[in-house]
Amino acid sequence: GLKGNVIIFPQRPSKVLETLPPSIEDVLTPICVLFVGSSPPTIDWLRKHAKPLIVRREKVRSALVWLCEHNVLYSDVLIDHDCLDSMSEEDILPVHIETVPEDDARAQDALTSRYD
């Protein structure tokens, strides 16, 4: 089996981007997924259990349209429909995934550490 935690580091953007969504490369740069377990997760396992890694293009589009229409801070933001159209309908983000065996000394640190 696999165990895991989600760690989100605080972000302090200086300003909202002028165009959303950002490119996949910009989104993926700060992301690494670490699994502790006997073997790496399969794509099927990720689709079933790692829902935060799944991007649904039309959900992103709908959320951005709503945000631009209902939040004054986003009223001047342009939606990059070409970027959205280049995404799969529903797929897992191509993030860097590492697997640490449970008996590895790093596994306990990964499971119990926290961000302060």
C-alpha cells in the first residue's frame, strides 16, 4: 500500500497574472509528489486516489470565467482559451513523482515532517 501527505507551501504572488491559466510548465515547476510505499503508483491508482493531480479542462475554464465575472480583482484578466484547448479533457498533471520505500530512513521523515 501507499501512504501520503499533502504539503502546500505558502505562496505570496506580488500580483495576479494578466493571463490565466498559466502554462503547464509554470504550474509544474514547484510541484513534486512523494509517495512512501513498496512500489510507484500506477496511472490507474493515481486517477482513482490522487484527485488533486487531475485537471479537468472545462472545470478550469468555467472557474476562470466565473472568477473574471464575479471578482473585481480578476476583471481585467484575460483567459487564454488556446492554452486551455491544448489541455486534455481530463488528465493527471505530468508532475514529478518519487517513491520512497517504507523501510528507507527518509520515509519516516516524509510521513511525519511538517512545514513551519
